[in-house]
Amino acid sequence: MNIGVIAHLKHPIKKPFMGGLEAFTYEITQRLIAKGHQVTLYASEQSDPTLNVSVIISDIDYDRETFSRFRSHELSEDFISTHHAYLELMQDIDGKGHDVIFNNSLNYVPVTMATLINTPMVTVLHTPPIFELKRAMSHERKSGKIRYVSVSNSNAIAWQPYLNACEVITNGVDVDKWRYIDQPTGKYVIWFGRIHPDKGTHIAIQAAKIAGFKIKVAGSIADHHYYHTYVESLLDDQVELLGNCSHEELNLLIGNALCSVITPCWEEPFGLVVAESLACGTPVAGIAKGALPYLLDNQTGCLTDSNNPAELAVCINKAIQLNRENCRKYAEEKLNVECMVDAYEMLLMDTIEQQKNVPAY
């Protein structure tokens, strides 16, 4: 297949990843290339060149300190530059020789212009319904030219009112890169991710203290106001703030933890932290929001419907009793990136075949 992959333009597609979407785009592109497909990644300038990148926006203004393209956070300028990058790409996309377009942009322009091009398109819904996409899809779905995929069952349900149909391919991680640790040496629980109000770091810390465990917190501070307001006052000798960690460091931290505490405070569409924790053999205690209830069973995690730290503390004490071998096996069978890529490969092939059977007018 000749595949054109359209990336999100908020961050370059390269390691270290700024988030799950960048990791997804990197993995899917790299693995489709390894499978022998001709793949072009339409992304920003600083993206990894091994991904056969076709640059559609400059990174000259991208600031690694603020994680923004414009230090002054001029959203209107960012919006306009992104709009034009996608617009120019879509105007020329039929001339690129692609058999199929694999759209991961989260932007309305590719969806809007799909009705004007001949190349079939698959669009992945990595977020809950957002205004821009809902508006674009309301027009596109009348023609039904795009095939939509969600990264979880919960997210597919959220999108149902706006779609004719939505398939589900669950995200995955490279299980082989996460070493399974059968006998953890630590006497702590772990929380890892971006320190941000959406992630509920403060709830995890409070719950760990109630449960009677030290908690290690790994990740960057993505929202300093939230950190200073809700997290900083909770720091004491029972809380170890580690900042960003390498993959190897994180593997050891997660694998030697009694359990991972995962505390989404919004309808998170997936959450790679679940797959990463289970791949290490570490069970999960968490809040049953978004995809989390769909990603775990009673052998791999314990969840509460409440944001109450006391209820989460009960879950922590239950989760640490779960069998770690079951956690690893579950990750291998249900949350493996190889299964994910195989499913997308089949979907893209099927989309091309469907296009061949569409009568020409």
C-alpha cells in the first residue's frame, strides 16, 4: 500500500513524546514502513526523519519550554498556520499517489475536504467529541466518504450521535519493550503521566496516604497553576516527585511498584499508562472514567466510580493483591501494539478495496 499519514501538528512526531497521540503516530508509521508499505508522514519540521516525513509546517517557532509554537501563546496565529498547512496539503493530496489517507490530525480541514478528493480516507478519533470535528463531520457524513475509527469503546459511544458508523481498534504498547517484573522490590505505589488537572495527581497522592503507602510520582508539570494549588501542599516524605524519567527508569519504577494509581478526571479516550503498567505486571487502582473501565477486568485492576480519595484507597489495597502474571498476559493479548497495527493494516486494505468497488459517475 501507498499510505499518506496525516499527523497532528501541535508537536513534532519524535521521541521523547509529548503525549499519547505523538507516540501513536510514531509507532503506527514506523511499523507500517517495517511491514513494507510505502508511507509518507505529513508532519512538522522537527519530526523524526526515519518516518519519511513530508514537512507541512515549520517548527522555527516551536518552543520546547512552553510546548507551543508561539512563546506568546498567540492562539489565533497558531490556528491560522495550522489551517493553511492542512489546506495546502489537502488541495494536492490526490496528486501524491496514495492508495489511502490515514488521518490522525484531529483537525477539521482534512475532514471537510474529504468530500472534494478521490483518495479514500480513514480518520482516527483520538479524543472525545470536539466542536471543530463535530461541525465538519455533520457535513461529511452526508456523503459517507470517510471511514472512522475510535481508540476505545467508550470513545466510540461518545461519538455515536455524530457518525453514521464507527469502528474500534484499541491502542497498544510495545509489550516487548516493557520488562515484566514478577516480584516487585518496592513498598510503594506509583502515579505516572503529565501533572495536570485532567490527570488527577492530587487525588492519587491523597489516596495513597490514606491507604498507608508511599507514592512515587513520575512526569513533567504540565500545568503549574494546578501543581502549586493542589499538589505542592501534599508533598512530604511519603511523596517522591521524580520528574521526567527515561523508558528504562520508568520500567523499573512501574515494575517494582505494588500497583499503579490512575486517576482520570475527564472522559479520557484511552490512556497508554494502563497498557504500560499491565505490561510490567503491575495491577491498576483507579477512577472509572473514560476508557478505563473498558480496558481492565477484575483480574487486572480495581476501580471506583468516585473521585473520593478514601474510596480510591480501598481500591489500592485490593489491587495490590491481584496476580501480576495475569496483568502481563492481559497486556500481551489485548493491549499489544502489534495487534493494533495488524488491525489498522487490515482496515486500510479493506478501505482501498471498498473504494475500488464504488461505481464511477
